[in-house]
Amino acid sequence: MIPTPVKHRFFTPGVLIISVLALNGLVFLAIRFIYGIGAVTNLDNNTPWGLWIGVDVAASIALAAGGFTSAALGHVMHRESYHAIVRPALLTAMLGYTLVAFAVCVDIGRFYYIWHPLIMWNGNSALFEVGICVMILCRFFI
């Protein structure tokens, strides 16, 4: 089969709306890394996370967990009726965990200090577990 050019326009109204939303997100991401998380979320040292961490990390983990559960049903438990959805489910799980890793890097603040939990072992810190999980996740993606 010979590839042929697409005859439809790429910049439809939907693509333009999504492009504006993506550009808006990139602007806020730049502001977050330049001025801190308080500049874009109105959080401070008294309320450092709010709903932010629950929405981005928990939603992405839930998305990924469904994919891995479907893969476990198809491959590990040999349920042949689920075989058709295993590959899309694993793709969804990979996308979910990629979103988690990106979101945690944004949430964690100074992401270039992610190695600190390995050296300093501050088990009382709320971000200790997050830092360890990010390093474990990055180990599987590299």
C-alpha cells in the first residue's frame, strides 16, 4: 500500500483549541519553575499540596492500574477473552505512569535534588516516599 497525503486540514477548530490549552499549560509550567509552585497554585508552606497531588498523581495511578490489571488477566491468568485488549491496556498503563513521573517531577519542586532521599534518609518528610517512588519508576523506564 502506497502512503498518500491526508486530504483534510490539520488545523481544525478542535486542534486550535487544544493547542491554545497546551500553550497555556506550558506557560504556567514555566512560571511554576521560575517563581515556585505558590505562584500558580496559591499554595504555601502551611498548605503545600492541597488537591494538586491527589488529582494528578492519583488519577494517573488509577489509569495505569487498570492497564496492568488487564495485562495480568490476559497474560498471567491466561484469560484468552481479554487477549485483544492487553496491548492497548499496557500502552495506557505506560502513559499513566509517564504522567505520574512527570507530575511528581513538577510537584516535587527542585527535581534535580531527587537523589537526596538516598543519601539523607529523612523518613519524616512527606516527600521521602514520593522521591523513592520516582527513583523506582525511573529505574523501570530507563
